[in-house]
Amino acid sequence: MAVEYLHHGHVTPIVHCDLKPANVLLDEDMVAHVGDFGISKVLSISKSMAYTETLGTLGYIAPEYGSEGIVSASGDVYSYGIMLMEILTKRRPTDEEIFNENLDLRKWIIQSFSGSMMDVVDVNLFSEDEQITSKSEICIASMIELGLDCTKERAESKVTMKEVVKRLNKIKNTFLET
């Protein structure tokens, strides 16, 4: 919700430009807070993107940001999607296995699963005693799908942070239904 607020809560959007796990801090209630705005950009009212030579962190940089220096809200969406997939798979975007095969985390997920998204999910997400229900699988698959939608190659194909928050709330509500 913090990134949604940065993108959509002001007349002038703010783009973080370096979303990664080290810049997301958890408080005592496990509520996430975005930190380190050292290379963030304020986009002018008339422009939805800017250009920069300042780069973020390898593995979390959107393709258009890294190759062309284009800064836009969709770059933060990409980074968020990478973080979401990293949490669910326990794979960093720069893991040797992924990097050496000339893949990114998105392509690795697509190549690795063989019918169930649970094939790529970190086994430690669920305790040994915990029964993985069809509801849990649906929620995990929905989050992986959201991560994939956030990391589409073309900026205009990515979802917005408003859509991300809306979908996460829907996933949460599905999971909490009894």
C-alpha cells in the first residue's frame, strides 16, 4: 500500500527506483514499511516517466529502466513483482542457478513449474504439520500470477500498484474465508 500511495496518492507521483527486500522494513507487528528513498524520483505532473543514469539494484531493475534509463511507476511495479516472487520461491533474482542459465526469476518460474505453482514455492512457507489446502494453493498461485503480471517485459503491459493492492486484498479475503 505504501508504493500505491507513492504512485497514486499525490498530484505528482513518486517513484522509489530501488525497491528490494533490504529497503522494506518490518515493524514489531510485521507491518512492512518502505525505506531508503536515496534515488527516488518525483515525476512532473505532465510526465508519467523520466530519464536517469542512476540505476537501482541488479535483479530488481525493470528492463526499460536498466536498458534505457526510463523511470516510471511501472519500474517499481516490476521490482515489487520480483520481491513477491522471491518471497514465495526463496530464490533471489541473482541466484547462480538462475543467472548462469541466462534466466531471470520470472522465466525461471515459468520454466520450472510442471503443472502446479507449488512446484516452485519455498517448501518452508508451510510447516511440516500444516496441511496445504486447495485454498492455500489457490492463494499462492494467485500471488505467483500477480508477481508474473508485475514483471511483464513491456512497461505498458504491467499492472498498476492500484491493481496490485486490489488483487492482494482479494487474495487475502479468499484465504480468510471460512
